[in-house]
Amino acid sequence: MAKLPKYLAGGSLALLAAGIVVGVVGTLGFDLAMEKTNSTEFCISCHEMETHPWQESLGKAHAVGRVGFTVGCADCHVPKDFIPKMKRKIEASREVWHHLLGTLDTPEKYEQHRAEMAARVWKTMEDNDSASCRTCHKAEEIGSTEMINTMHQQALGSGATCITCHKGIAHDLPGQ
């Protein structure tokens, strides 16, 4: 039997193996937590999300898309790439804090804050060129008519992004 190198003798191999196991379990657990907290069920588990934005979204175009795909909260509100996703998860701690404070727990309170929340989401979408929209919608495939295609090309050429023209596509606009 081969002799172990000196640096693996005396329990170092067991420590290395334990480290690998902890690393793998930790990574899988972290990934599972990310997926669970991206589910619509998780998002609407807070009363204010279920009764306000989720209910109003059910009557909008993205509730069940033309091809039968239902858009969930994370599809629009959580980036797909790792670093932006982690940044968004950290930002979400503010939402948890306000849930605990009861900031949005009535329809009246929700409406009072709707414009500021919408502006924050719209700014993010403008800053990232509506990346979440482009996950499903490709600019070259959007128009169903020549007029719509022309409008999209003009908008894209002027620096507009999806949210510039399509506010209110998934949630009611402030003041409606």
C-alpha cells in the first residue's frame, strides 16, 4: 500500500474530505435556497404581495402568455446572472424588513407606496436595458405587424428599452 504524503497524514485527509463534503452540501443548499426564494409561491407568501401585485397581475397579458407560459415573479424581478441575482437578493432584505414593519399590509398603504416602488423597478429595467423582458422576448421577433416592427426599430434606435413604452404590462400603473 502506498504511503500517504506527509501533509495528508495525521487526520489531514479526514479534514480535507470533511471540507469537500461541507462545500458540496453548502453549495447545493445555497442553490436550493435561491431556487425556492425565486418561486412565485415564496414571493406571494407575504400577505401584501399575494393580495396586491399578484392578484392584479392575474388579469394582465403575462398571467398566461400566448404560448401558455405563465410568468412568475422572479421572471421579471430577479436577474438570471449570478452577481446581479445576489445583488437583488440583498436588496430584497429591504422588502422583508418592510413586511415585518407592516409598511404595505393594507391596500391603502400599498397604493401610497406604489409610485415609488414602480419607479424603482422601472429604473432598474431602464438601467439593464429591460434584460428580464429580453429573456423571453427577442427584439427581432416582437412585432406581429409591419407597423409594430417599425415602431420597435424606431424605439430601439432612439435608446428606448421595453419598459419605456410598456409600463403597466404586468401590474397596474400608479394612480389607476
